[in-house]
Amino acid sequence: MMSMMPSRLRTSNTTTLHAERKRSRRAGVASMLTTTIEWYDYYLYGLVSGLVFASTFFPEASATVGTMQAFAIFGVGFVARPVGAAVFGYIGDRIGRKKALIWSTLCMGVPTIAVAFVPGYEQIGPGGALILTVLRLVQGIGLGGQWAGAVLVSMESGPRERRGFLASLVQVGSPLGLILANLALVLTIALTSIETFRAWAWRVPFVLSAVLVALTFYIRRRVEETPEFSDSVAAHKRPSNPVVAVLRHHWRRVLLAALVRTSEMAPFYIFTTFVVTYCKNVLQMPDNVALTAVLIGSLVSLGTIPLFGFVSDRIGRKRTYIAGAALTAVWSLAYFPLLDSAVPALIVLAVVVSLIPHDIQYGPQAAFIAESFPADVRYSGTALGSQLASIISGGPAPIIATALAAAFGPTAVGWYLVACAVVGGAAAAVLRTAPDPLPTSSPPATAIARSGQPS
């Protein structure tokens, strides 16, 4: 009888590990797919802003002013993100990660579909831009809570020694969404014409997002609640107001999390959104040149993002992140000279290579930020820190780049990106992993490995 005990114990441990791995895979894939759909919606708006919205909603303005006005509406969504971070952070830490994800889906998806039906300037004058602004506000609120929830569902559902890789699966949704958005635009232009696209066909990809929103809602309902949130409920570790608690006790971590994203977020929107407008208005290149370059770069990112998430599990988040920030600074000075060559192959090279230093940061970034907050306020802290960066660096980046390029030339934009890289790298050097007093639902072998996770 006694000889059977170790066998039964091994069987029990094997079953537990198998269940954990299955839960981890399901959570990782679901988070990746849902963020793919969310980012498809978001990038679609950003790309169409540079190609169409200036002439559709601001036809009386010059090309430069109209573009800046279109990007200003794009930036409104970034301003709304911290509001969404606070709202869904509260829900995620008090009610559950899963419910916060489901509700943020509708908040993000419905306004995206509605963009397809906004009348242009010729129909209702400036009213169209006003409606677009309101939709961007609501969309920004949804996205403000979505990213943190997806990260935690993936990261908290698996072993701690694989958190960098698991959280990076959420980040893979970004290039996937960008690929889908680019493909939707390229195919729409190919099946119609550039004139038809600018007249009305740009609305088609927004209509098609209705199918993606429905799929998102279905997938998110099948995601299980994370073990760490369940532990916080069982241990009565949930503060009455997690948003207030994280700002009172961890405000430095919130600020550092926002500054960490400066070296990733601002360059990314220059490399993938501003470049479309720059190639069109300044270099007078066909629209599909920049779109194709971004598409190729995104395909590369499908591999590099999880690769560097995996690397961060081996050598540490901080070391990996700072290396990416340093390489971003170096490449930023080479980026615009390559674009200004007006040679399509060199434009593709500039865009594709620019995304690799970004991915060195973006891969470990999700786990790096989330691990800096204890589990009882992790959703609120991760959401607020990551989305505060939207105001500091994300939303203003295309506007600042447009103004700098018009006033001082593209070299000034390169130095602006160098400054962003320095700020992000310095913040990464200071940010620390938070101690987590909560118990864990993981098997003993996993729990032992957690104590050795590098920061």
C-alpha cells in the first residue's frame, strides 16, 4: 500500500501540471487573439487617419494642417486611455480580470464599427470631426483597460519562470493586428482604386470589424479567471478601491512604468503611423510603399517579440529592455536618411530594422511592467502606468513629428526619438520588481522557480 503512494503523488502532480499548462496555453492564445482584434481596430484608424481623414473631414485646411488635425483626433483616444485604465483597473482588481476584459471589448469594438458610418465634411461640415472625436474617446477608454487585462490573464495563468514569454504572446497581437489592418487597406485599394478608396471604400474595413468584435466577445467569455486573482480573493487582499491604493502607495512605480514606455511607444508610432503620411506628403511616394514596408516589418515582429520575451526569462527584463532602448537611439538617426533616399527598398529596410529594437523592448515589456506591482493592485497599476504613457509619448508623437519635420526637417524627428530612448532606458534602469506576499496556486516546483526570476 505504501509503495503505491509515490506513484499516486506523481500522478497527481502530473495531472496538476498538465492542467496548469493547458490553462496557460488557452489563456495565452486567447489573449493573443483578442489583442490582435483590438489592435486591428486601433491601427486601422491610425493608418486611415494619415491617408484619408485630412481630406475627408478637414478639406479646407492645407495638407500639413489637415494631417495634424486628423492626428489630433487620433491623439484624443490616447488621452482617454488613462480613464479606461482607472475604470477597468478597478473592475479587474475588484471583480475579476475576465469581466474587465469582456466589458472592455464592447467599449472598444462598437465605436470602431460606428466610424464607418460617420458623414464627411461635405455632408455635415465640422460635425463629422466632432462625432469622430467622441468615438475616439470611447474607443480609447476601452483600449485603456484591455491591454493590462490581456497581459494578466496570460501571465498569471502560467508558471512565473515563463512570465516574460507568456506575456509577450499578448504583445504579438500588436503586429498581427497591424498586419490585418494593412492587408485590409491594401486589398481594399487593390479591389477598387486609390480614388475610390479615398472617396468611400476606406469605410469597408471598419464595417468588417463587426465580425472580429463578435469573435473577440466569444473568445473572451471562454477565458478562465486567473489563479492569482482567485488567491487575492481567498486571502481577502483586495483593497476597497485599488485605483486609490495604487496611486497612494505605488505612484512612483506608476510613473516609472509610463516613462519606461517612452522609448518604445513614441518611436513605434513614428515608425508605423507617421511614416505613412511622411512618404505620401513629403516624399510623394505611392501609398502602398509605406504600407508594404510596415507589413513586412510586422511579419518579422511575429517572431522577434516572443523571442525577446523568452530572452528576458533567461537574462532578465531590465537588461533586455535597456539594450532595446539603446539600439532604438542609434537607429533613429539612420532612419530618416534612409527614407529620404526615396528608394523603395531602402524605405522597407528602414522600417523593418526599426521594429527590431522596438521588439527587444516590447517583448519583455508586459511582464516587466506587470511584475512591478503586487497582485492585489496589479491590474490598476499596470493599466494606469502603461496608459499614462499614451499621454506622455504615444498620442503626441505623430503630432510632434509632423511639426518638427515641417519646421526643422526630419533630422529633428530623429533626435526627438533619441531623447525618448534615453528617457525610457533610464526609467527601466530604476524600475524594480514588487514583492508579492500573496500565496500561489501553482505547483511546488513552479513556486520554487519564482523566487529566482530576474528583474
